[in-house]
Amino acid sequence: MTHLDLSLYLVLDPDLCADVGMIKTARAAVAGGATVVQLRDKHADTGRMIETGKALKAALAGTGALVIINDDVEAAIAIGADGLHIGQDDTDAYAARQRIGPKMILGLSVETQRLAAAVDPALVNYAGIGPVFSTPTKLDHKQPIGFAGLARLIEACPVPAVAIGGLKNTHVRDVFAAGADGLAVVSAICGTPDPEVAARSFVNAIRKAAR
């Protein structure tokens, strides 16, 4: 299994990244310290996900950053991605694990304490927990849980957790205080003119929080 550093987890959004482009955004963010890059494009078919994913993997080769594919099992396998991330309404964890094999990382979105406690560590490597706050990048998200809810879900969850949902670098200390292993961001990096600078500001905040 690939080493999993969830500290700064970038979720690419094609609309927010439109000015800079997803590949350039990812490369800049990784240069700034992003440790994981997830390709999330709800409008792309599998063919386009594979095309973008292969370009992403090539662009990040040798950086140590992990490439995770959102929802699309076929694309994750075809790309030879480091991981697959699924939601509760997508393929179930057992079926996903059967398809991707034992070596690929599997992440699962978790929105409630019951779902957090039900995560099977034999199948799932990490949980994406949230939304901490409401966010315009995912209009169908569940009720925001806040930092108190985040702490409760992390305590119930048997695998490492990355917090997601409207997070900015001013939230880093609270995220780690709640017990998270990292935070996932979309607009706080994708929607900025300089993704490298944005990522570096998160990394600096993460280092301070770890002291």
C-alpha cells in the first residue's frame, strides 16, 4: 500500500480551475505542498476522466503526490491511479475493493456518526468527513457538521480522516484539533490566481498546528 499523507488534499474542480486548467493547478498546488490530488469531474464520461487522469498522473510523476479518482472505478483502474474515492451513493465499498484490488487506496465519504462507525478498515483506507461548512462547490451536500460534529465523527471512525467542506487556511488549527489527519480543499486552491501560493499558505498553517 502506498504511503498515505492526507495533510493537504486538493480536490480539482473543472469550473473553478477553468482559468488555469486542472493539470496546471494540480502541478502548482503540489509544488506548494499538496500531498493528494483528487480528480473530480461530475460532467465527464469515463473516456474523458481517463484522458485527464493520465495527463494528471504524468504531470505529477516523481513528486510523491497521490492521484485519486472520484467515483469512476473504470477510470481509476485504466489510469493506474493511486486511489479511488467513492460516496455513499456510489458503488459500495466492498464492490469497489473487489474491482480495484488490494493495493489501490480506497476513500469513502462519510456524513454521519452512524456511517463513520460503519466504515470497514479491511476495505477502506481513509474517510472524507464533512461537510464541515456549506460549500457552493457541491450543491447536493448534506447538512454541515461544524467542528464539534467533525470531532464526533472522527472519534467514531476507525480509519484516518480528512475533513472537507468550505475549509480555508484559517480553519487548519480547528481541523487538526478535531483529530483529522488532514483537510481537503477545493475553492481555496482551485479558485485562486496562484494555486502554489495558496497551497503553501495551508502547509505553513498545518506546520504551525502540528507544533
